[in-house]
Amino acid sequence: MGWWKDWIDSFNNVVELPDPLITELHSKGYSYDEEKEWWVRVWSTDTPEGKEEVLEVYKKEDDKWRQMMYGKDGELFYESEVTNYD
């Protein structure tokens, strides 16, 4: 094979740009949970009974992003498709 084959093949390489939402999530303090395959950050507040925490989660499934909120008992109390970002 000649150098020209490598040169021609270089035009077939598709460079994928990073998802702009991932860049935004990372900049806002989210971390990626490999086990659950989602981006997550923890919100907490002090209550008279102690600290209460909820998880704010972003997950990509079937090329669509969803935002979810999980309460202190792990119950899903909010879910929405993310339609406007970048």
C-alpha cells in the first residue's frame, strides 16, 4: 500500500465533538457515576431532624437526555426530558 491510501483514508475519519451538555454538567460540579451510567450531584439542607440530601441526575438514553431528582429514600420525585441545551 502506498502513502496515498493513508491519505485517502484520513478523509474517512469522523471526529466526534464532545456533547456540550457533558461539558456544562462537569463545569457545574456533576460527577460521572460509571456504575449507574449517569451524571450526578448532591443537594443538601439542614433540617430540625438532621441533614436531608437529594440527588440531581442527568442520564442519556437512546440519544436523549433526562433530568431526574431522587429524594432521601431513593424515590424518584421529578423527571423531565432535556430539550434545550448548548
